[in-house]
Amino acid sequence: GQQLNQSPQSMFIQEGEDVSMNCTSSSIFNTWLWYKQDPGEGPVLLIALYKAGELTSNGRLTAQFGITRKDSFLNISASIPSDVGIYFCAGQDQGAQKLVFGQGTRLTINP
Amino acid sequence: EAGVAQSPRYKIIEKRQSVAFWCNPISGHATLYWYQQILGQGPKLLIQFQNNGVVDDSQLPKDRFSAERLKGVDSTLKIQPAKLEDSAVYLCASSRLGLAVYEQYFGPGTRLTVT
């Protein structure tokens, strides 16, 4: 089946640093999504990308839909303690009305 | 607006026992999803309902898992009998009919430990 590979699996950074993570797929997706999951909670949608090459921002978050439609990245600028959590990419295939999730990137911020 | 409610939040059972999880979606949301999230992995869709009909259950292990949504509102996911590899967080999500599949809201999940 379709698989998404996220990297890195974990990140340890200092508060104020910028963060970059990416996601690659063996398949083409029509929509790329980025979610954040806090401990004991379900994932929350951060950014949705609809077109190849699209660059979208949401506050300090910026995400891009790769030209090949097989990859996406998420950047977080000037990280703050509440950015701690697990970030998931997800892809939606137009033909199948369901989401495929990556395995997540765990972000830890050192005080 | 109240979010997606799930219960119980935690459950510990022995292998070969049965367990059931309950989900109450956001009011007015016709579409309901159950996901399995194994530790260190992303959520994997088990089953999708639209009202009380099944849209997709292709990844549901039907020999031991079952789900129902009898009145098109609440849903129950059951595992019988449980195996060690069923240890995971079971997430329920819901969305309004006609919206994009990613416009779904997740509940807090039920963490199942099978010993």
C-alpha cells in the first residue's frame, strides 16, 4: 500500500531555533496535509496543500507541496515551547477518499 | 461546540479478552472514522461510516474487529479476541458530509494495552 516516510524521526532543538522536516511518498498525492499531535490528544490539522509547488503559511509555520507531488516539507520558525509534539504529514489520493499518514516527527525543545 | 468524545480513555486487558470502545462525534457530523495508531506510527484508517453505512472497511481485520453505528450518531468499535499486537491508541474522528476528507476532527483516543 501507499507509504509516507517522514524525516527526521525526532528533533531536539533550542527554543528560538527554526525547524524543518519533510515527507516523501512512493505515490502521487493530490493533497498534502500537516498535523500536530499533543500527548493524549488526537491530531490537529495545521496546513493543507492542494497544488504542486504551492507554498502556504500559517503563522510561524510554512509548508510546501513538492513539484513531483511525491513530497512536502514543513518549516517552523522561531520555535517556542508549545511547538513540542509530534508532527505528521498525510496525503490524500483523489481516488481513495481517505488519508495516509507518515510515522511522525517528534519535536523536543530544550529550555 | 463540543468535540469528539471517546471512552474509555485507557483500557488494559489480557490477550484473548474482548474490549469495546465508544465514540460520540460532533453534533451534525455524518461521517465518522475509526483509526488505529500504534506507538511510533501515524494513524491508520480502520473503518469509515457515512451516517450508519460503511464507506470503507478495507483495512479492518474483520476476523476480530467489528464496528457499528446503528443510529448514525454514536459508534462502537469492538475487538474479540484481542491480541498483543492490538495494543495501540484508537482514535475516532468525524466530519460534516460533503467536506474534504481531511476536514475531520479527532477525539482524544482510547489507549489500549493488551498483556
